[in-house]
Amino acid sequence: MKLSLTTFSLGAVLIPLLASCSNSTAKTIEPEKSAALFSCFEYTGNDKGYDLSELTDPGEYFNPIFPGWFSDPSICTNGEGDYFLCTSTFTYYPGVPLFHSRDLINWQPAGYILDRPSQLVNMEKQHVSGGIFAPAISYNPANKTYYMITTNVGAGNFFVKTQNPFGEWSDPIMLPEVQGIDPSFFFDEDGKAYIINNDDAPDGKPEYPGHRTVRIIQFDPETDKCIGERKIIVNKGVKPEEKPIWCEGPHIFKNNGKYYLMTAEGGTSTWHSEVIYRGDNPFGPFVPWQGNPILTQRHLPENRENPVTCAGHADIIQTPEGEWWGVFLACRPVDNNRENLGRETFLLQVNWTEDGWPVILPSNEKVPLKGKRAGVTRKENVTFGNFVQKDEFNDTVLPHHWFTLRGPAKEYYSLSQHPGYLTLKCGDVKSTEKRVLPMVARRIQHHDFTATTNMIFHPENDAQCAGLLVFKDETHQYFLTRCKKGEEHFIELRKISDSGCETLANSSIKSDTDNVDLQVKGKGLKFEFSYSTDGGTNWQPIGDSVDGSFTSTALAGGFTGTVLGLYASNVEVTDQKDERGELAIADNN
């Protein structure tokens, strides 16, 4: 199958499929003391059926439009043909990636909304899946201002705003009156504004696990303050008698004089769905549609081909041409609902029933893996499909698809210390800690992928290590590392879990071998690790393939997908535990 050479984000170099990532013949540099130097990183995605040549119409696109972990999508338009989309980032930094499009099919990075430490407080000590939940982006035509409102589970609900979404967004404006999670704005035609969000059961007394409410409060854009009292507009969900769970991610929009309230329901796993209500006032009462849900995959047979699951958490907009389109999250499992991609962003046109209800996908229909928007021409740098992406770290900033964890990590990495290299200092922190890590990372975006990096590194002691980290969370990781034990030097594959660190396999290398290529291949629910010491001519496998479901959400839990990290540390996770059962450290410095 021909590979489509598309790029997912700015700053990447497109290369032939069989090219090596190794720059050892083009770049020569001595190892840096207590640091790893990465000259390049190449990512190749090659999922079956995602060759762009299979899209025969210029307006066709693949779902998901953002493959890999891009969860909780929210979208807005300024009514003049500009569309902006953002997604959750939890404890990763920068926070809330922003994308821009003029046609809903071709998207380009527009920066990050939360790109300063002052906007992302209290990230340390939070689990990977803590931090920033479900950002919602909106445009207020009355003051020509864009708003992004969200939850920082370590600090509360807040919003930021700007009149130039490509530029700087404000520092957080906290909303102490708005409790719970998943807030969103609604700006009405009369200039009034409202905040809607998920909150506890009435009086904080749930009748069953998952009993939640949706509440609303008026908001004053001139003072950035809430007005009046909050009111419950949904209690439990569409069919209270059936004890629905987790009515969340609410949005209000207006059409033909009617107010529509849309929420997710059923939790974020395979029972996930999207439901719709209608009313004559933002404060309700809201009446649910009898045909709910307007999006779900929960009734489909588990053994269906190319399954899409967990569909829900949607947001919709109207185009200047009068069309309605929706974005939502869903998963593409390989087997038993297991995958490493996380919750991805899908796009579908919204249709309206004769009696005035919006439907994202008719009941019992499969989420299509192809879509079409008439009159649009697909460009070469679309975000979807298969692609090859090579980063050579020649810029002064990381490309948009790279990020760090819990903070900027500028104390650990540099692109200017050795131009043309990512210099990563070995930090006195281990990958199992809830701290800023000496790591830069990017998403896994395909079931079938190959990731290769060239690294120059010479460990100084038995604890120092650097290499390629497959990272889901604090206790679900695989680490392909260059290390030493006494006078011997190794390439080693480690499994890091809540039991500590287990060496799965290692291979002895010459002590003066400082330049190595490291590689991981994803094959569905298997990972294969290998290395090369001759510039990628000969690859040596490290052990057998390992179980990729170990880092899947189904087994590890959490809300993120699995990422590929470049990582360097002065400390090593051991298989020992202290008296409290917490992971211990072997620090041989």
C-alpha cells in the first residue's frame, strides 16, 4: 500500500518511507556530560485503509480527523468562515492545543491556549489524567472575543479570553461560583451570557453512583463575573427512571428561536452517548427528545469490523452556508476495547429531523471512517490518514506536536545548547513521580506505527539512563534505554509498573558506542523494540514483542492516550518498595 506523505503539524520534515532517522553521518558531536542529545525523531503511521489515495473525491476526509489522543473536542466559529477547535491536555504542557480551519476539513495548528505556567497552576502532584478537563471554546460576537473555559481539577473552574486567538490568551479568571466540571459558555443573541456545567447531585446527595446534574448561571462579560443563583436544568439525565449516569460536557446553542441543551451521558466507556433537550429559555425547562441518543455506538455488535466505540462528548456549530457540523470523541479499539491511541476527534455533518431535532448519527449506525464536505478541496497537509513525520530539532522551539509533563521542563531540555539537537539533561527524578519530568513527548496516532530516534549518550553511573519511553501514566511504561552496569554497557528494555521496574531484555554494546538509534514499532496490541549502532543499517531486536495492552486505557485507566517520550534521568526505578508500598529509588550518584 502506498504511504501518504502528509504532515500532522508544522515544523516536521516529510521524508521517504525507507529513510533512516540516524544523522550520525551528517552530524558529529561529543557526548554531553549527564545529558542525552537527540538529533532527530521519525514517526511513521501506516494503518490499513488510511492511504489518502483511497479518498476519490476532493472533499472526502478520514475519521478521525485528529487521530491519536485528542479528547473532549470543542469547536466554535466567528460566523465569518473561521473555525477553531481545541481538546483536553490534562497535566501535559502546554495546555489545550488550538487548531484553525476555513473549511472544517483542512486544519492547521494555531498554538496553545494555555502556554504559560501562570495559566497552568498546581500541576505537580496530580496524576497524568488530572489537570485540564474538557476545554470549551466559544466566540461572543457582542464584544468580538473568544473564550475558553475549562476545569483544572487542582484549582477549580476558570476561563481565559482573547480577541486574537492566534496570539496571547489572558491569565485564568477563576469562577468560584461554578462548582463541578466541564463548564461551557453560551452567548445569546440579546447579549446575555451563561455558563453551563456538570455538578453534583442535588444537595450533594446522589441516589446512585454517577448521579449528576447540569446547572446554569448567568454571566456578565463586562465584569467577567457570574450573576444571580445557579439553577439545576437537568437532574440525572434523559430518562431519570433508568438511573442514567454522568450527564456531562453540556453545551447550549440556539436554532429557530429554540434553545437546545446537548450533553454526554453514560460515562466515557462503551456506554458513552450524546443526548439532546429543547426549551424556550436558557433556564429551561428542557424537554428531552424521544429519539435520544443522537449519537452512540453502544447498541452495535462487539464483533463488528473496524469498530468505533465510546462515541460522545460532542460540540456542534453552524456554518455561514447554513450547514451544521459536529465534532465528538470516540475510540478505535483493536481487540477487547483495548488500544493505545486514546480518545480521538471525529467529524460528522449534523442533520435535522422534520420536527426540529439535530441528529449527529442515526441510531444503530456505525460511525463512518470516511466523510465528505461538498465544495471543499482537501490539501496535502491534512491532519488525518497515514503520514511520515521527521523532526530534526533545527528550530529554537519544539514543533506543535511535542509537549512536556506538568510544566515547561526548560530546566531539562534545550534546542539552543547544541543547535540541531534536542539536548535533554538527566534529571534527578524518575518517570513514576508526579513531577515535571525530564521528558519531551508526542502522541501515538496509529495502531501500526514505527518511531525511531538517534541518540548520543554516555551514562556515567549505573543509575543514569536515557532513551525512548512508551508512557501511559506513572505505572504503565516501557523504556528502551542506554545504560551501564559496572564496566558493562547495555541497550535495555524495561517494564515499569506499580510493582517497580522489571528488565525484560538487554544487549551488551561496546563502552565507546555513544551514538545509537532506538526504535519501537506498534503492531496493534504488540510493541517491538530494537536498536542500531551503525546508523540504521542493521537493527537488533531487544527481546520478544511485548504486550501493548499494558499501556491501554482498558487496563491502565485514565483519560489520556499513550505517548512516545524522549527521556533522561539520573535515577532508576527499582523493584523495591518502602513500608508504605510506594516505589523506591536507587540513586548511585
